[in-house]
Amino acid sequence: MAGAPTLAVDGMGGDRAPGAIVDGLEIAAERHPEMRFLLVGDSARLKPLLAHHHRAAASAVLRHASEVISDDMKPTAALRLRNASMRLAIDAVASGEAGGVISAGNTGALLALSKIVIKTLPGIDRPAMAAIGPSERGDVIMLDLGANVTCDVRNLIEFAVMGDVFARTVLGLPAPTIGLLNVGSEELKGGEQLREAAEILKESPLGQQFHGFVEGYDIAAGTTDVIVTDGFTGNVALKTGEGALKLVRGLLRQVFESSLSARLGYLLARPALDRLREWLDPGRYNGAVMLGLNGVVVKSHGGTDAEGFAHALDVAMDMLLHGFNEGISAGLARMGTIEPPGGRKAADGGQPLAPAI
Amino acid sequence: MAGAPTLAVDGMGGDRAPGAIVDGLEIAAERHPEMRFLLVGDSARLKPLLAHHHRAAASAVLRHASEVISDDMKPTAALRLRNASMRLAIDAVASGEAGGVISAGNTGALLALSKIVIKTLPGIDRPAMAAIGPSERGDVIMLDLGANVTCDVRNLIEFAVMGDVFARTVLGLPAPTIGLLNVGSEELKGGEQLREAAEILKESPLGQQFHGFVEGYDIAAGTTDVIVTDGFTGNVALKTGEGALKLVRGLLRQVFESSLSARLGYLLARPALDRLREWLDPGRYNGAVMLGLNGVVVKSHGGTDAEGFAHALDVAMDMLLHGFNEGISAGLARMGTIEPPGGRKAADGGQPLAPAI
């Protein structure tokens, strides 16, 4: 790897690629002149774009890729495209040429290829997808968002460790609070696995930050900085929340178009409404992150514009510049060996969270 | 049971009981003069209230209950209060005196007592909680919302049957569409159980109405009229969506208070904004329903006002007046015997959905 932190960028992924990708790169290069980019894709299309983007051109090295992984391609098929832009960008992380990769392309392919090519961090059983979203009290991180349909206790603990480091690295919080997502009624509380994970977290070095169980309401309320859950529940919660916000945005549009006085009202309240829209803007929260791999992997929304892609680039750069993966290793080491719940000392038992070697 | 359909009302459940309960009863009694109510609670408090609510007084019979199940009481403790208002109201359903019960009190106690005292409908393995919520295309029903933390294939199929009948009965839809909640990415789709349930529904008499898998987005989008999921996921999704809507309501309040011109804008857009608020009003969707018991069981929000309680009463009355439980039995009979997936004819195998007796 060169001296400067380098991010491999899939230039061909996403509905508006490569235009929005290079536009976003231009914005990000201005914000972080210390970063280097490896821009991978069809050079016949990327070269002319770079000619008009001087900052991106100054920070990026172009690498030609003859193939593109389409959005509807199955990961198994994508695996065979050795010269796809996404694949070559991922390869650059595996070889150590880049510290991370970002793509707005096919999510399933990015997850599968990253897991296979970049591989899991020592000590991590299963990588997780995380994202940042809005809440009443500021930004909230949730994971897993769908990388693992089923999770065991160890996975949930690892998600807590990774969520903690992610919140420190990207949100800059010194001691993020952590909640374990569960259902409401006392009598109906989630299964044995959630109780066990809660017991372990309570007794762990993360115990001071661990808030205990949280419910669906707590996500938007911002009760904790990090919400830990299995990939099935997290995926449903994320999309349910996004769907609810989209519903209200649509309804507000109707409200302000419903009469002349409502339109006038919109004009008067517009500066504040624009701030609200910006605040809830999906682009501002663009960028789901694959945590737990031997490199930073960021997935931008496929439909993103340049500004949204630049936000995703920010997240990737923050993780690279602030040593996210080093933080994970340190976090796992701090956790040491998980004690089985019930207080028995894990002299010979327990499950090592830190790498055995 | 008397000739007229009768609903037992817990007069003491909820933060604003008994005032809001009797106020709500007054509204409901006006809407449905054909209904009869059995109002259960402290007669020293209820009698003076009824004196000022002539319609409620004309439709209701008062029954004294010397005890109240508090909100923080565990169901096991609640079970011992034989003279609690909630208990006596539930007893009236078990004895056949009333066709259903409604309470704004302790949810866990209502669920547990109803299951034990009223018991499950023949052919139903597990009762489910359902609620109605807003979407882009109209009202949406989701179940289970937390009565069952884990569910098997049979439970999901039964939820689909009950959701179908609930949508016909309460929303008046002739052929409601049904979706099975799952996660997005093709490669990561939910487990064997969801695939199996989808296979069975596709081949069942509900096949024409079955839309297949839906995602979190689809709830607020209104892609299907009924969303079927396990109680853990449904509880998280419901509360996440409610949390997101609450977040936006709070932000809009801030927007319109942020400047003089924004305040003026609010006044101009107010009629349309009030319609929006009313449309998203949690009170309008007040009333979670316990489906699959030998009687109608409706839970109103604890914090409900009179109008919200009247909405919950509407749901209970619709279910009673339109024969909800008879619909469930007919729906189960239509489903017949579940064939194991894979096409093998269930000559001797398969799992009976209809009551064996």
C-alpha cells in the first residue's frame, strides 16, 4: 500500500454511474486532500469525466475494468466476472493496495465478493452490515442490517463490539451507548439468546455503555447511540422506518399542494422545511457499511446522486483515517474471553472473542 | 348471551380511566345503538359518570368490580385478582354473556388472562396480535405484533387466515392481498420456514390473494392489505414505524415554531396539516386485537383519550357485528389440510388446520 490511505472506488456501480461517482469523488477529494483513490471501471468513459474533475483527477489513479456487475446479477454469477469493476476494486483491498472499497452497485454481489475475497477479520465469526440514521437525539447506528439472517449469542456480542468502534470512529463519540433490540412486554421478551447476550454485555468491558434492551420506538428516539440486532430484524426495522419517513414526505408534499394558502404557507415556512428535509435526507445517511472484514467495505445506495455518494465516501474515509479495523481488534482483545452466563468463571470454558492466534 | 351483541368493557383500564372510557362509550353507543355493553369496574366511580352520559347509560349494564389490575402488575399476579375489572370483563366472554372484551389496561395481563380464561378457537394453535395502520394506499393490517416471540410454519399460515378474515371484517375488503414479511437481498432471504410458508400459501385457497414476500418498505407503501410476520419482527416493525412517525411529528412542530414566517406559514397551511395529523393520528389506529380466541379481545392504548377509545370500540363492534370468529372457522375449513411443501399429496400426512373434531 502507498503511504497515503487509499480507497478503491467502483466507478461503474449505481444507477447514475459513472457520472455521479466521479462527481461525488470530486466533492470528497476536496474535503480530504490527504486521501488517494483507485478509480476502477471503463477507462473510455471515466477518462473524459476525470478531465473535467481536476480534484478527483489529482487524487485518483484510474484502472481499467472491462466488465460490469449488473444490479440483477446473482452473486454466484458475479463471482465469475474476474474483470468486473467491483471485483478489481475488491481485489485491490485483498492485495493491500487499498485499505477499503466503495461501490453503489449490486449489494448482494458486494457482500458476497467482499466476504470471499477480502475475508473476515481474525476473531470475527460473521461480518455485519451497519448504517447510520437520524433520531431525536442525533445519529444512531444499527447493525446487523441483513448480512446474517440468523445470529447466535457470539454474533450479537461481536456486533456490539463493532458498533461501539464504528460509533467512536465515524460519529466521534467517546463512549457510545449500546442497546439490544427486543420486544416490549415483560412476559413476552425475546428468547434465551437475547437474555444471554445481555448478561454477557452487562459483565463485559462494554458494561458501562450497555443500556440493556431497547424497543422499536427507541431507534428514532435515539435512546442509545448503537442498536444491536440480528440481520433479519435489523433489515425489517431499517426498511420499515425508511418507509414510514417516505410516507410522511409524500403526504407533506400533498399537503402543501392542496390549496393556494397551503402553497403560500409552504413558501413562508420553506427555510425551516428545507432544513428538515435535509436533515431527514436519505442521501445524508447514504452508505451502509460491511463491518468485520480485512478492509473497509462501504455500499452506497444504487440511486444515489453525487452528494449522497460523497457522504458514503466520507464514511469510508473516516473509517480508514481513524483506524476502524485496528479499533475492532483492540475492542475484541478488550472483551477477552466470553464467560458463559450464570457467573461461572471461564477458566477452561468460554468462547474466545479475540483471535486465538 | 342476550339477543343483542354485547361487549364487555373494562371500565378501569388505562391512564385516563374511568373518565375517558365512559366518554368513549358515549361516542360508540351513538354510532352503534344496536350494541349492548357490560361496563365493569368500581360502581362508586362509574355510576356518577353514567349519570352524565345518557347514551352510554342506555346501552350499558354496570357490573361492580372491587379490584383493578395495575399497569406494572405481572400477569402471574394479575391472574390472582379474581375480582379485577379486567378479569370480570373477560369472565363475561368465557361464560357467553358477552361476545367480546375491550380494555385499555395492562397488555400482558389482558393477553395472558384472555388466553387462559377465554381459550383458543378450535383449530388455532396460537392466537396473534394484530393492528391497523396507515399506508400510502390505505389501511394496512399487520400480525403478529408480539403475542408469539417465535413462530413456526403453521402459525404463519394461521396468521394469514386470520389476517384475511380481519381485513374482510373490519376493513370491508372483499379479497385482501397478503404479504409475508422478509428481508431484501435475494441471497440473504429469510430461512426455510418463510420459504415453506410461502409455498403453502401459494398453493392454498388464499393463493390468489397471496402476493409473496414483502419487505419493511412495503408496510407504509401499502403493497399488500395484510402483512404476516412472527411476533418478534412484527413488534419491532410496528414500534419502529411508530417511532419514525413520532420523530417527524416532533420535527414538524419545531419547524413551525422556528420563526415568525414559519408560524404564519403554519397558519396558512393549517387545514391541510390538520388533515394530515388526523390521518396519522395514533388514536385513529388505536386498538390492537387479539385474534384466534373464543371471543373478540381488543386492547386499546393505555394513554388513549375518549375518541381513541371509541375507535377501538368500533373495531371490537365491527368484529362482533360482522361475525369475525365465524369467519375464522370458515377460513380454516377452506384451508383444509396443509400439504407438506414439495408437491407430495397429503393423503395421510399434512398438518390439519381445521379443527380435528
